Amino acid sequence: MTSAIVNLTDENSRFINIIKAHFDLKNKSDAINFVVKRFAKEEEIDLPLRPEYVRKLKRIMKEKRRSYGSLSEMLKEYE
């Protein structure tokens, strides 16, 4: 988990305290995380994927897939 020092205005600090109390959260950190998650969900924010990751996914999707009847069959191939 990442730690951060956050400077809030008095008004925003009171708002975070209200959120914390209303949703029965343990601390201000949980309240801030709650607000960020709600905002991201409402705004439907999707984080972009790195181009190299997209290329890797496309390469994997093109590969021929193998079928195995059981886990032991698969493990034999890799022994």
C-alpha cells in the first residue's frame, strides 16, 4: 500500500470526516479511498494499458491453444 501526506482544506477535511462517520469507516484514509473508488466508478474511468502490454496480449491471443484431458496430462508435458 502506498503512503501519502495529503493537505486538505478545512472544508474538505470536514467532508472526509462526514463520509467516514456516515459509512462507518475506520479512518480518513479509508474515507479518501472510498471517495476515489466511487468517483472512478461513476466516471467510468478506465486506465489505459501500456502499449507493450497490449502487444504482448495480442501475441498470446494468436498462439495456438492446447487442450488437455486432465491436469496430470498438462504437467507431464512440462516435466
